[in-house]
Amino acid sequence: MALAPQDSKLTVKDYGSSQDVRWCPGCGDYSILAQMKKALANMQLPKENVVFISGIGCSSRFPYYMDTYGMHSIHGRAPAFATGLKTVRPDLHVFVITGDGDALSIGGNHLIHAIRRNVNITILLFNNRIYGLTKGQYSPTSECGKKTKSTPFGSVDNPLHPLLVALGSEAGFVARSVDVHTKHLAETLEAAARHQGTSFVEIYQNCNIFNDGAWEWATDRKIKSDNLIELEHGQPLRFGSNNDKGLRVNSNLELEVVTIGENGVSESDLLVHNSQRKDPALAYMLANMHHPEFPEPVGIFRQVQRPIYDDDVREQVRKAREARPGGDLKSLLHAGETWTVSASN
Amino acid sequence: MSSMETVDTAGPQRKVEVIEGATVRFAGDSGDGMQVMGAQFSTSSVIHGNDIATLPDFPAEIRAPAGTLAGVSGFQINFSSQEIYTPGDGIDTLFAMNPAALKVNLADLYEGGLLVVNSEAFTDDGLEKAGYKTNPLEDGSLNNYRVVSIPLTRLNRDAVEGLGLDRKAADRCKNFYTLGLAYWIYNRPIEPTVKWIEKKFAGKSDLMEANLRTFRAGWNYGETAELFTSAYHVEKADIQPGVYRKITGNSALVLGVAAASKLSGKDLFYASYPITPASDILHEVSALKNHGMMTFQAEDEIAAICAALGAAFGGSLAVTGTSGPGLALKMEAIGLGIMTELPVIIINVQRGGPSTGLPTKTEQADLLQAWGGRNGESPLAIVAPATPSDCFTMALEACRIALKFMTPVIILSDGYLANGAEPWRIPEVDDLPAIDAPFCTKPNAEDGFNPYTRDERLARPWAVPGTPGLQHRIGGLEKQHITGNVSYDPKNHDFMVKLRQDKIDGIANDIPPLKVFGDESGDLLVLGWGGTYGSITTAVERARKAGKKVSQAHLRYLNPFPKNLGEVLSRFKKVLIPELNLGQLRTLIRAKYLIDAKGLNKVQGRPFQVAEVLEAIDKALED
């Protein structure tokens, strides 16, 4: 992955393409686009070494708006395209842009396999809990009971939680951010991009047309501090508008919300976040906290190193070549048992 | 088996009859080593200098219940001092390892043919499993054959006695006893198989010794047992000088795409999901890492084609391989390959369908799927090899076309070609076609880079990520001509649909014209495609020898067709199209050329027999 700065510094604007952005006015995707450009500019990634690969859906129009290489592929399959590309081109920085329907419904299989292989790519899942491009059907992350055009009596499916899927696939880097938390989002995107191996980021994104306010509890300034908990490696898990609440593990090995100063609880009782634990159990518990019962964590849940698929594939080829050098075309064609028929035969 | 002369040799019972060729079938339980025996006999025969054609035939189940009809596995080989094109209609010698193998295969044994059976397998239990009410070895039902009944199990155990093998391991060697006997009967060189056993069982000296001993014991049995009136000798075939190897269709496809990778300087990326009968391609490419070849065993068929397209975007020679049901799954992504105009090769080793169908049997029923099984107007190039070794040539061709025209190309092989083997004269590297596939490295417009500009062949430039200044976006939405920006303009769509069609049609200018074998005009043209070449060629040769005005043409390019196809068809009064489907090529030919072509259609999971084609030729000439 080339992170080397170029001679002339690239600006945020340089990463944008000439195409008009055609998301609905007010869509959360605008903010994500802006923060992505900011993160790339911050890293000074050469534009030609960056590739955005998307599936189908509103979010998947993303590549058209970046002046990088891009592929707007087919529904749900972006991780598979990215795997092929990254395997043959280690020099590229490959991003997958996907949505809740794209990644978790039609593309669930590719998502889990890209993650378990640990392909060196960054997957950004824009979660708006609705099908937007097809005009408002419930999605695999829609809450149970969701009334939409296709579920006038309310959906009866239990939703999937993207981070639990990622952790279940043993993702090495798992994070969450929110479309309008611009600074947090830009920092999270950069951290994900710098991670070696699959990095997975869920972004709470508002669809103001078909599912407006889905994340209001996480974005409204008045209430968000009571509903979100910011994860910082090495820091105790505190939150709340007065920053007096926290998380601790109780004797049933469950997370519980406590208030500092009540029932003899002090800061030293709180769980200290460790994103580098090899065991994913704590990250799983954190990802399994759901609003409104719990504050939902944002930030980096897990950040560990695992063997990288594309590196290992190329390493096998390198070793095989070293062990048996001189593999030219003639030796290839003549491998195995051969015999010669001479003219006198 | 046509007897030519008889030669007396030194030993009293060692009479050797010289024959032109023979067809032998080994049949037994799947898992009993029939495929190994067949492969060994084939290798020995080609090294001896014969032309060969083989037909492995095995059940879809890996280990069906032992002794049952469903579990019978067979391997047929036709070997000859003359050039041959098919594994043979019927068989001269049948090795039947148990009653079920006898029951399944006897109908194909010529009257008077040699039948070698393991008498010890004809127990009450064995007979019952095979559905025999009486023992065919005793009830006279085999009187029309030359039956040689040998106590194989005991003979094999005797041969390996003293090596300390348990009974199960000892009995597992018995296929080599049979093979040794087969080598004696047909005077095959034993050295290639001795070497193979030594390599296969290297490090397991007891098993190596056991297999070598029983193999030699089988040969000696033929020499001493006086059960056989004569052995046979098949002269070397008069074949073109050169270095040869035995090759199956699947192996030839592997070598073809690997050679294309070396010739084009593009790394090979082979992405596939295991599926019968295409899995061997994945196995063989994955063994070529020392040649820089990369493989990706994907999570499913769709991921395999998508990863291949991702690799193609990155500048690799991208190939995916599958069989019919897998091709169906890949179609949406192939459409994306057509829209994004990326070079990708899709190998489809056809098998019996629809759905799961007959996984281990051959069929040609995916032509229309390949031709038009996608949404929208979505043309691509289709090639179809005619023989196992032609798989090499057509794989090279598919890669050349894909890279030159920036398009997906489907290769239609089939189960018969995939597993069938023949001798292959290894081409000189210098004789292989150059494959020039340069990347675009510089901006092609004043304002930067336009990814949908065209060269004289209507191919767009291949600009790979990492190239400064050529950043661009591709995708499944319709693109504006030249700029490649998303466009919903009705006239642009109309233009682009026609342009994509014109590009594929233009490949006709870059492929060889269709050749006619036989007279350039006449009463009947037999037009075939793909793996039916051998049967059709043999049938047409025989019909012509009988004075019939029949010619043959075989299509290896199915989209676009060779430019002269219409003109060739017009020179014959009648056209007969034999296919292992219900008439898919015939449908295309009738639609395009408005001729009343007739079909010979069979969907039994087996190749055409020569006699079937001959009969259809006679009928077509009479009608």
C-alpha cells in the first residue's frame, strides 16, 4: 500500500470527480463522501492507487464521485471484485462501498468470506436500515415491526447487526461511526484505511426520504451523549450528558450500565476499553448493546493483526518460484511424461 | 478387432496376432481403481506409439454401495496403429471385476469378444446385488463370447503374500494384477507403469512392492496360464514426428490459458468454485504456482467470476471455470463484463442438465445459455474445442480474442473432452501465436482520459489502476460513448447496444474461415461443433469411402460464426447437424441462414456412436 506523499500536496477537492453528485438533498451520503475525501487527503494517498468498488444501491454510486479508479459492480458482490483485484494488485488501496441491503442481504456470503480471509481491503457499510434506491422496502437491518411499502403490517424478521456479522467472521478491524459526526467519521475512516487486513466500518447513515430519523437518538445533540458511548483504547467506558455513566461487567459476565457515585461505583470499577484483545468476546459484547436498552458504542471495537490473505497467496507463489525456478513456457508444456516420435518411425 | 496376420513366436503358447487396433473397457466398482487402470493402459499405449481415444465413465457418487449397478465405474480406451477419432462404438475386450460390471457393460461387447472376469466375485451375494437370478458364468448366457474366468482375488493375494499387508490392503492391489494381464494380452510396455507405481508409492515400500509384484504376476499369468490362444500386437501408428504427451481436455485448457499468460505477459488469475467436471482445472492450475499462476477458490460461483473481473480490471489474464449450473449463476456478472468491456475467459465444461442433471456425464446443451442467457442485449464471443488437445488451441484463442477485443469469452468444453485423453504433439513455443495486449498508459484526450474511446476493432483501452492520470470509473450502468460517464440518453443507449454487437460481430474478421473436409459441395454437409468431432469425422470418412457425397465442417467458433459459414452451407443440398442436445446450433443456423437444416439429437449423457451418425447420414441422403 503506497502511502508516500506526492510532490504537490493533494487537497480534499482533488479527490472529487467532475460528476454531479445525485443523492437526494439532505442524504447522509454527502457527509460520508466529504469525510472520505478528507481522510484520503490527510493520508495523501495518490489518487491513481486508490480504487473504490461498490455494489448496487444509493451508497454504491459513491465511486462515480471520486477522482480515483472505481467500479460500480453488481448487487452484493463488491467484496468478491475487491478480493480479485487486491490479490493481483497489492500496490492498490481498495475500498468497498456497500449498504445494509447490498452487504447483508444479497451479498452476505461475499461479505463474510472477504472478512474471514482477511483480504487487505477496507469495507464501509452505509447503514440506513432501509432500501432507498428501490423506494422504501425494509432491509435486513430494519427493526422488527418496521412498516414499509412491502411490510404494511410491520416486518416480522429479526434484523442482522453488521458488527456482529463482522466479528463473527473474525474481522481484525471493526469500527462504527455516524454520518454527521464529521470529525469522528474522518478519523475512523483514516484508521480503517491504515489497518492492514480487512477493516470493517459500519456508518449510521440517515435516509431522509424513506427512513428519516432512524438514527435521531444518535445524532440529536440534546440526547446523543446519553445514547452513544465513544470507544477509546485504554480508556474507561464512560458516557452520558454529565459523563457520569459507565459500563462494567457484572458477575453474570454481562455488561451493565452504572452511574459513578451511586451504589459505591467509582471510575476504577468501569470497564477499560481494549481494542487489541486477541479474544473478540468483549468486542462482541459491546457490539451487542442496542439502543434503547444500552448506549451504542462508536469508535474502534477491535483492532488486531491477522494473517493477510492476499499477502499469503503471493508468498506461496514466491516460494514456489524460489523452489522451482526457471518456469518458462517450454518447461510448462513439457512437464510430466513425454515421448519422442522420430521421423524414421 | 480386424486380424491382419498371425506371427508364431518362440514359445508354444505365445502366438501373437497382429491387429490394427482394439477397444478395451475396464469395469468394476467405483473406487476399485478402474480409472487408474484406464489411465495407465492409455499412457502405456501412447508411449508404445499408438493413437488413442479414451472414455472414462464414472458415477456421480464417490463410493456407491459396492457391487451394485449404480456403483459401476468404467474406462474405455480405443488404441490403434491408424489415426482414430473416437473411443470406439463397441468393445473388443471387457474386463469385468464383478457381476454388476458385467451386467452394465456386456451389451457393448462385440459378439466373439474377449471377456475377462473375476470368478471369485460371482458369489450368491454378488449375483443378487447385480440382479442376476442365475450365474451367467454357468448358465450359458455368455456362449457368444470368449470367456476367461480367473480367480483374481486369490491370485492377487498369493502374489503379495509375505509382504505383511493386511487383507484389505492386499486386495486393493488386485487392479494391478488385472492390468498386468491386460498388458500381456495387448503386448503393452510395462515400464511406464512400473515407474508410475514406484513414484506413486515412494516412501511406502511395502505397497510399492506389492503393486509391482501383482502387476508382474498378472503379466506372467497371461504368459503361462494357457488360457489365451494368442496375444495381440498393435503396430505403432504413423504419426507426425515430435515430442508428445498424453493429454485430457481439462489439462489442455490449463496449458492453454497458462501459455496465453506467458505469451501475453499477463499474470494468470484463475478463480473457480469446485464443480464436476471442471474441478480438475482448478487443481491443475493451483499446482502451477512456480509458473506464477494464481488461483482463488471462491465462496461460490458468483464470487469466482466477480473476483476474475476484479483481477481483469487490475490487469491480469482472468479466467473462471465451471459447468452448466455454475454458468447460470455467473451470468449477471458476465453481463457486467460485457458492459465494462473487460477481458475475461469463462470455461464451461458442459454436463447433463437441466439443474444438477447428470454431473459426470457429457452433453452440449449450454450453447443457447452461453449465447443468450443474460439480461439485455449482451453478446460475447464463444469458442468450442473439438478434441481434448484442441482445448489447448481454443483456450489460447479465447485468451487472444478476450485481450484483443476487451470482451468476455466463453469456452464450451464438455465432460467427454474434459476427461477423454489422446496423444498431443507438444507445439514449439515459437509456433504459438503472439498475444499483444498493451495497457493504455497515457491520457487519450485533451482533457484527460476517455475510457470508452475505440480502436479500429472497436475495443476500448485497458487502463489499469495505478496508472497516474487515467483514473476512471466503470460499472454496470449504461455509459456514454467515449467519455464513459453514466448516461441515460435513449439515443446513446441505442448506439452503445449496437456498438457492443458490432464489436463482437467484428471478431469474425479475426478468426479463420470454416474449412470443409471432403468435397467443397455435394449432397450433404454434416455440420458439428465441440466434442462430437471424433464421431462425426469417423462417420463421414466411412460414408465417403462408401461413395457417398458427404462432406463435413466443424465449428470451433460459435459466436461470431466464421464469415464464410453461410456460403459453405449454400453449396450443399442438405445440412445435417448432430448435437448432444435438442437442436441448439440448428436453431441458430436456421435463424441466421434460413436453411432447413436437419438434426441428429441425443441426450443420453454419452457421446455419439459412429454408427448413429452413419445412420443419420444415410437417412438424410435418402429423404
